[in-house]
Amino acid sequence: MDVHGTVAEGFEPVREAFVRNFEVLGDRGAAVAVYRDGRRVVDLWAGTRDVDGTEPWERGTAQIVRSATKGVAAAALLLLHQRGELDLDAPVGAYWPEFKAAGKERATVRDLLAHRAGVPVLDRPLTPAEAADPLLGAEAVAAQAPAWEPGTAHGYHAQTYSWLTGELVRRVSGRPVGEFVADEIAGPAGADFWLGLPEGAQARVGRVGPVEAPEAGGLKTRPKRAVADAYADPDSLTRRAFAAITPLPDENDPAYRAAALPASNGIATADGLARVYAALIGEVEGGRRLFTPETAALARTEQAAGADRVLVVGTRFGLGYMLHGSASPLLGPGSFGHPGRGGALGFADPESGIAFGYVTNGFRKSVTADPRAQALVRAVRSAG
């Protein structure tokens, strides 16, 4: 495997794990970046830019990162809180009056961020074209009756998180969420991250697609029976949450990539994803710090833990971020970040000063803990 890029002294295990991802775990095109105390210590890429092509991945190749976008959407709301413009304990309806409908009047901003708002599903799913319309999506989620009393339980808002966070950013800041992310997060961090891909950047983005896990060496794992049953049942919250957009969008469609869906369609380089997290916890070379220490601490303060009504496993959430745990192992107990279903991962670990980004063009069936990303995380843990 022809691997490009550099690793700093002490981080050689990351390169070894990255090579193994291609040789053993079936990666076709991917990149990984790691920052420590704001300086890049890992910058690697290999394979092809398209999952079904032969053109090589280059420095600066970007990919869709699915739910890893959620961590950036959360950062937008926490920045508004940091500026005194958004009260986490205020009802969502204080900023977005229509959201109070159907028994959601007590749902708070904190509930929304921590997947406690009770609206992971839509009684009538949206088509991809409808989902791309932020106003229509916001109207649908505002009118939706909750699946549980907001604040009393948590369950992963796989798709509806787009309209929850996007509309709240728009109501508070007066700007579309994609514009806010570009101006207040990606730009200041110096990160190649887009929520709503501009036409001029389309050529930098590779094609993504599904890939099967390798069978050899016992590497293919089966989900627990309860999880498999939940995904198989069309009436379960699990299936309905992921099917809030039906049929599934074509992630290679330029129109889909140009839309701004904060739950699912951010596009980034591995370096861009890592840089965002580096900027959340400290100064970063070529950029500036985004979160104060107080906001960074708030982001990773546990808000929900235990049985997840959608994912059917135990999950832990801070304010918009998955926290280190069995469902989504990160670097250590203080880490916070977000995976993308089937591949991507971005997170920060304030104790070690590490920020991490991994992107791939081959998506597997894993939801929160892709084996390729996890192999790289273990290598980072052993390095430095």
C-alpha cells in the first residue's frame, strides 16, 4: 500500500494501523489527521478518491462524513450560548414558537442537544428533495408529536437533528446554519469543512459507497440480537429514525451535497475535521481557538446515559457530542466527539491535547464504532 503524508516521531503506530486498515480491514480510500496541542502530528492518506474508481486520493481530498457533522452543528449552538445569545435551559419554543406544538412546550435547548427532545422520527418521512428544504424540514419536526415526554429519556435523533439544530441556529443568529458554520467555525479554525458544499469545491470531493467487512480472520462481527431486530422492524423507533428521509438520499448527488443537513451531510478532509476539534479545545496553528475552557468543559458534561431508545444500546451524550463509552470508544474518559455511520470519526481529548479526524469513501454497516477508525484510535492511544 502506497501511503502518503507524514507522522511525527512517536506516532509511527498510527501509520502502521492506517496501512493495516487497507491490507486487512478493507479500506479503499481514506485519510487520518491528528493534532496535539494545536500542531499536526499525523497527516496520512492512501487509496483512491472514489470508492469505485482508480484516481488516487490526494492531499486535500474530501468526503461526506455523515453524522460526524453533528459535532459541528453542536459547536454552532454552543458558540451562540458562549456569546450569551442562547440559554441552554430555556424552552426551544422561546426561540422557535412553532416548536411548542403537540406537547413539546417544555423541551429545552439542552434536551435538543442531548437527544432528549423526543422527536427522532417523523410520522410522514420527507423525500430527499423535501429534506433539503430547511424551512420545510423545520415545519415537519415542529409539528411532530414526541415519541416520549421531552427530557425524560434519550434516543438518537439520527436525521431530525438536522432541522432541530439548523432551525435553532437560524432563529437565534439570523443566518442559515451552513453560512454560520463557514463564518464562525470552519473559517476561524482554518478547516476544510463544508455544510452545503459550494460549487467551486465539488471537484475536491470523492464518491462514496458501501463496502463489506472482510470475512477473513474473524473480523466480521454480528450485531446483538436486540439491535438486529430493531433495525429489521419497520415500526421500531430505530428504523423510523433513520428513515425520516425516505428514500435514502444519493450521497454522491451534487444537489444533496449542496444542501445543508447538519445531521448527515457535512463534507470534510480528515485534516479539516481534526482542525475543528483542535480549535474547540485550544489554539491551533493557522487558526484560532473557538471554545473557551468553560464551553469545552460544558460540551463534554454528561447529559444523557444508558439505554438509547433508538440505537438500542447504552450511549452517553454531552451537549451534542458522544462521550467515551462502550458504544463509541474514544481516546479516554474525557474525550468528546461524533462518529459518522459506517466510517468517519472526529473527536477531541482535552487531557492529552489530542484532536482526531478520519474520513473514508467506503461505508460499512457499523453505526457508532467503525473498526477502521477504532484501530487508529487505539494506535493514537499507544503513541506520542
